[in-house]
Amino acid sequence: MLKLTHHHLSAIISHAKESDPHECCGIIGGIETIATTVYRTNNVAKTPLITYEAAPEQLFNAQKLMRERGEQLLAIYHSHPRSVEPTPSDTDVRLAYYPQATYLIIGLAGPQPVVRAFHISEREHRWKQVEYEIADQ
């Protein structure tokens, strides 16, 4: 189970709000299941209102930093600005190339942001919601 701090959760929600009405995106590195770093990336998708694509150079730099810090890729996050109860879209499933990662989706359309976690299998074209833990650190 992915373990985040309140600080991590606040950082990804802030990124989602700042990017609205476009989708935001980023990755989370850590050790085993414990998140240590949130890496923001710019969304360079051709249609950022409805999909995301991390800027390749930022993704490369984040992965390099993760290797230097002894982190693994634990999670990938993005937002659904017009969703109250976010779930993976067909595009999200089709582009889920990291089956070992937890996918976090931030819905912004309700009175409060909603963050949900998923395991997505691009190969099997399916997803399931999973739990994540917030630690008081």
C-alpha cells in the first residue's frame, strides 16, 4: 500500500489546482511503499484539457534524481479537473505503461478535491481502486 504524507498530498492537490482547467501530471518516488519525493512535470499533451503527457526532459530528470536518491517509481499522478469522483479514463488505461505503479487521480469538480488511487493494467485493459495511507509526518 502506498504511503504518503500530508505534505505530499497537499503538493499534488496544489499542482492540480494550479493547472486547472488543464490536467496536471507528475510522479512520486520512494523506497518500498513509502513516498519520499513528489516530482512535478509539465503537461505537454496536445489536448491538455482532457489528457496528460509528462514533459520528456522533466520525466528523464526526475528518473535520474530518483536513481541518485535510491528511490523507485511508486506512483504517477494526474488530475481530472471536471470530475467529482475520479476514475481512470479509457485513455488513462491505454497509456498505463507502468503496471507496478499506483496511479493517483485528483478530481477537482466537487466542493473539495478528491484523490483516489488505482492499479491499472494496460495489457488487460482494466483497473481497480486501491487504498493508500496518509502518514502524519
